[in-house]
Amino acid sequence: MKKKKQNGGSAFEKFASKVSKAAGSTTAFIGAFVIVVAWAVSGPIFNYSETWQLVINTGTTIITFLMVFLIQKAQNKDSLAIQLKLNELVASGERSSNSLVDIENMTEEEMVIIQKYYHRLAELAKKDESIRTSHSVAEAHSQHEYKDKNRTKHRAARNTDKK
């Protein structure tokens, strides 16, 4: 698949991505470290005054506040990209369960139900004699549908017998 030329995206999106990457760099860490050391060394010069303390407190507070939003914006985009890639992998797998596509939009209760399926599959795998036997949520779902159809047939037969 050819990579398409990226659409422009918003200016804020580009800015957030660049700042987030820059903030995580070695250069940014070294720069921040040098600033803190310079501030600490300047303490005796300014007699450890309130203004001296206020400089570092105000600077770090403002930077931290703004960085939270910039990094979260970049993280949201990265997270969405990862989810889309995982959805593609799940959807393309011949034996994978399509019920996991778009799982991030399910409720926590729905995810707990799926987790219980996987817990049960793990128990089945442990009991299996052959380690190569595979199970999937789709197989469990198929088995459930089969049982449900049989229950429906039996209910219909009982209702017919009662009439």
C-alpha cells in the first residue's frame, strides 16, 4: 500500500505533534536540566529570595499546564492510529474474531464479558491435550448460536405441544 501524502491537518495538530516529539528528546531534557542547575546556582546570588523561587515555580507551572494539553492531543492521535492498525489486523485475520474490531468503543461491561470469554478459552486450552489446538471467541460464539437455535426449536416445539 502506497503511503499517501499527508493532508495538512490543523496547525494545532502539527504544532502539538512537533512539540510533543521535541519535549521527549534528549536535547529537551538536557536543556531543562541546565535551566534547573542554573537556577539553583543563582540562588546565593539572589539570596534565595521569594522572587528567585517564584521564577522557577511560575515557569514550571505554566510549562507543565500547557504541555499536558499538547501531549494529550498528540497522544490521542497516536492512540487512534494504533487502534486503526489493530482493527485492520483483527479484520484481516482469517480466524480472528471480528467482534474485537472497534472494541475501544464498547462499554467497560461489554469488555468484561469478552474478557470472561478469553479467560474461559485459556481454561479450555489448559485442559486440552494438544497444545496446538486453537480456540477463538468466534468459535465460542458459533457454539453459543448453535445452542441458542436448539433452545428456540425446543421452545417452539413445547409451545406447539401445549396448544
